[in-house]
Amino acid sequence: MNEPKRETRIFRFGVFEFDTDGELRKEGRKEPRLRDQAVQVLSMLLERPREVVTREELRERLWLSDTFVDFDHGLNTAVNQLRNALGDSATNSRFIQTVPRRGYRFIAPVEMTVSGSTALAAPMDTAQVNDHVAIDPGERDKTNSAASHPYVLSDPADLPSVPRNVVRTLFSLIQAIYLTFYVVSLGRLGVLGEILPVGGNLAHFVFVTVIVTAVLGIPIRLYLLAAIAFNYRGLNAKFQKLFPFLLILDELWALAPFLIVQQIGAGLALAVTAALLYLPFSQRTLLLMGSARKAN
């Protein structure tokens, strides 16, 4: 018995055609292949033109079983790829409109063909769409700007794909380095007291800073080591929230080589400090590279 022929749907909007096999064509010419997540996001939007597809619906359909990638980064990457492929933008949307705090909407007229039949989705005036969701103009500008430029330092879409084991190993190694700094420093407080000048506010400040930051840093590093070892869900998002605090903590510890400058020399102390200044940013980039790989 012959298997039933699989139904293929073709969506037409503007100068584009998109079919359920994930192929995008512009004026009849095939465009570069979209990533799987981008294909699924576009399919959901085209299936419900002029309707808001919420972020929760996209999460349930696309990333429910994912235990490593951060959903927000993955979704932003997929939407940004779609906008680039369609020549669209968040600030002046012709196809994909961001609905603040809710999700996305496909606002252009869509014609769908299924097995020879045609269904036309009527166009909706852009002003009508905006009035319907009642978006404050200032809030819309702020949201669209954030969607266009969601990353100050690195966007996962711009980062290379790195195997997850490499990300886990390097990230764990960095945490172990910091943990070693803290433990050794607390274990050699007597030596630190001999290095610092006797008396004075500066010596007291350095001594207290080392103790306080090491005591705070130890549980944070143990948490991050456990999270990466046990594949903690949402680690990327958690780290982004911790990043401002960790940046201050890590930059302070980047000056640690100058505590032993008499033993290692000023040149080596400066070189090690420069490397340590980069470490907090390398941790963030590693996790984003893991997110970029999962979004591929």
C-alpha cells in the first residue's frame, strides 16, 4: 500500500515564499538555509498571521527538552536570523513585529497554498495593529532597540560553534583557578600580613578586602562548578545576572599578582594581571558560545 503523500504548505508574503520543508525563496530564488529554530519560529508565525505568538508557546514547542541553552538567547538569535533573511528590522517592522513582554506577530499579508487550494489572510493596517496591542511609543522604541541590539559585548549569532564538552571543561577550569586563589590566600594570611606595610589604612583595607572577597567567592565558584558539572538548566541566564557582581569581584582579584610583586617582578605581575582582567569576560563568552551552538 502506498503511503499517503505528505502535505506541503507554501506561504507567500511580499516577494518571499516559504514552505513547510524549511525552504525560503525570494522572487523565486532559493535563499540560504535557515537554522532549525528559525524555521520553526517562522512556521508558527505564518500559521497564525496577525496573531501574537507568545514566548511561552515558542518555548514549549521549540526548547522544552533543552537542558543547556538559554531560551531567551536562543529565541533572540532565531528571530534576528529571520529578520536578516527577510531584510526586516525591529525598529521598522514589515514582517515580524515584537510585542513587548508577550512575543511576536507576523503583520504582513500571507497567502497559503495547501494541496492546490489557496487561503488568503487579509492584510491589517499597521496603525490598527499598534492600536490593538496598545503599546506606548516610548516603550516600543526602547523594546525595538533592545531587540535590535540585545548584547553589549557578544551576540551568540556572531560567535563560533564550540563543542559543549569544550565549553564545560574551560568554564570549570576557570572556576577552579579562582577557587584556588581564594583558598590559598585564606590559608596564607600570615604571609600576606608580612608582605603588606605594617599599619596604615591601605594595608588594613587590602587585608579585609582579600578576606571578604575570598569568603564570598568560594560559595559562588562551588555553585558554578556544580551547575556546569550537573548540566544545570538555565545556567547561562543565571550567570548573566551574576555577571555584574562577578565582574567587580574578578577585577579586584586581577590585582592579586601585585601583592607578590617583589617575588615575581613588576613585568610578570603586569602580564598576569592583564590575563586575569580578561577572565570574567571569557567565562561569559564561553557560555554564549554554548548557547550559539545549541541554537544552530
